[in-house]
Amino acid sequence: KVTDDISVLDFGAKGDGVASDAPAFWLGIFFAQKTKSKRLIIPDGYTFDLGGNEIDAGGVTLVFNGSIVKNAKFTGLGMKIDAGRIQIFGENITLFHRFVSFYASETGHAYPEWFGYKANNENYDVVDYIEKLIGFFESIQLGNGIHHTKRFNLKIEGTLCGIDENTTLIQWQPQYDNIYVFCLGVYNGTFNDRDYYKPTIKNLSIHTQSSVRRKGLSAIVVGACSRPTISGFKISQQYNNLVFDRSDLEQFVVDRSSTPANVGINFIGDSELICIENGMILSDIPIKISNFIDFVQGSDLTFDAREFGIACIYYTASAVNSQNINFIGSISCNQGLYGIYTEDSSTSWNAMLNNIFNGVRVEQLNGTILNQGGKVEAKSIRIGSCSRFANPSFRNMICAGSGAAFEIVGSQRGSVVFENISLTREYSIPVPYTFSVGFWEVPNPDFKVYL
């Protein structure tokens, strides 16, 4: 029999869920490898028990029309699966690679439903099912609906995506402080640890919920990797047990510790060539740069730090030397105490090299928080002290409301550029100054601010 419609039933498979159908699969795969189509039909209405055997389907497309296979270890370079968003795998199914290569899917995506996952059901933790596919398929797609999880610290390889950020929702219920949901690349990794699989998260929402106060959470971590992308997304950590209150923010003004704050996207690892676009983040700190990174392109983004959040874009002292950071075009920073904030780093040299903020709006900052001098603390931009600034620029910005002010704490050398800045002050709030610059009193200072 030579036909494109080769079925495992043609080779003696029973599909009764009891007898081992492994010999029929081996023969069917071997035969399909010799045909032009290289497709093997697994017909609807059967359960095929493969007896715990290894099934090497290299170079063959397994076409699932509604049946389930169980008790098998699938291997094979170039294996492809043709199946929709239905269950195709039963118990004791594992995927295995002998080579560093993704398996393929006829639709371009693998689905958690292949392992029996069901959306809108708290009894199914979506991360358990993502974990079965991750690293084996280049793209894992979640369908519309609510996808529940209590899991954390999962590394993404390839792409994790939804149908649309308005209809594909991951509802995260963290059980501990100081954890994250997903990591692109190697957490806290160095240059030598970089992952080059171009990890991506797109077209989905992550909403965090908790019945108790949780601190130090990150929805997405960007670790050591090259060319990560986060696009078409929403991140929300806005419920009472997940946001700073007044006392938290007042404590930050005293000790300058951002550790308890919850973060939308946290850069913890040496990453490069990063794209963040078309997204919204509601969190104590929407964007936190915690480690050195190189080349970020951010556009079409809305950040909201909520009433008592810290800042929309936050640099730690160890990340001030990050270079080629570009937030350009349609960037809206709302609420919190600062729009853009960098920690003091008096030893940093060439800080903020080629960091450009162009087309950014900062507004609605919290003008009720006072510093230790009894003055309003809110500022549109607060740049901490460092040894030398490598010409960061702030251009074409609109800064409005109670915190329409700028502060550069101080420097010895270098320069900072402000150009075409519009400020609309809320005059009922007694902001102590519009612009403040500190110049280090050292031999031969050479620090310039261009307005």
C-alpha cells in the first residue's frame, strides 16, 4: 500500500489502550520515512499504549486526529506534530532531545492542551504543562481564558505567547516573597552565561493576586541572554496586598532600599539587544534595571507605579553603567514618587552611556511625601551621583503635576543633556526647586549640564 494517508492501523495497531502498539508505530514511522509526504496518521477514537518504549519519529509528521498515545518516550531529529488544541498525550509521556534542536508543529505552536490541560480551571496549573513543552518546541501558545498558576521561577526557551493580551490571562498566586514567574535567559547570569535562543513573551497578560502581603516579586525577569523580546503584554500587580502604602514609600525615602518593591520587568543578568514594546505595567516599579545590560529598545509603553510606588523606570547602583538604553516614543510614566530614578553610585565611570529618553511623558506624581528636610520629594527625573556621566540625554519630554522637577545629585566629570522639555507645575504643591544640580568639589572638575 503506497499512499499519502498512512495510518498506524495499517501496521497492526489496536488502539485499545491495553496491548502495546509500539511495533506498529515503529513500522509505520519507518514506512512514512520512505514516502514523499512523510506523514503518519494517528486516527480518531483510539488510545494507543506504547508500552514505555522509545519512539524515534525523526523526519516524520505525526498527525493526531483525536486519539491519545500513552507510555512512551518520543525522540527524533526533525519530528513534527500536526494537532490542534486537543489532548494527544496520556500518562507517562516524555519528550527527549538527543540534539540541540526544537521539534516542529504544523501550526507553528505547541499547546498545553496536548497534555490534557484545561483553561479557566484552578485545578490545572498552567506552568506544570508549559514545563512539559518548554525547550522542545520553539513556540508555546496559550489559548483565550484565565490560566492559573502558583508556580514560580520558570526559565523560558523559545516563545511563550497568547492569542491576545486582552483575552489570554495568566493569574499568578505567589506563595513566597522574592520570586518571579518567568525568566528569559539565565537568572543573574554573566556575559559568558548568555542564552542565544532569542527568548520571547508576547500577546498575554500576567495578573498577580495574593491574600497576604507579598514583597520583592517580579512578573518577568530578563536574565543573561541575547535578543529577548517582550511585546503585546500587560502586567498588573495593583491589588492591596501587592502595592506599597504610604509608610513603605516614606521608608524608601529614608533608607533608599527598593528590595521590598514589586517589579513588572526586572533585568537581573547580562542581557543585550532587548526589545520591549506595546505594553502596560502596573507595579511599585514597572521597569527595574538591576544588572548591567546593553542595547534596549523600548517603545509604545505605559507605566503606572500607583499612588505610593517608587518610580516607573529604576536603575540600581550596579546597573548605572548600562549602555545604549533607549526609551523612545509614546512612553507614559504615571504616578509613584519619580518618573525616572537612578541610585547613587559614586564610583561609576561612564554612567548611562548613550542612554536616551525621547518622547516620554511623566505625570501624576505623589506630591504628599516629604523628605527628611521636610520638602516635597517627588521628581520627574532623579539621577544619582556618579564619577562621570557619559552624556545621557532627555529630549522632547512632557513633565506635569506635583513632581515636575529634575535633580542630578552630583558628578565630577561628563555631561547630561536636557532638550525641549515642557513642565506644567501644580503650584499648590510646594516643590522646592525646578532644577537642581550638584557639582563635586574636587580638583579639576569637568561636569556639564546642557539645557
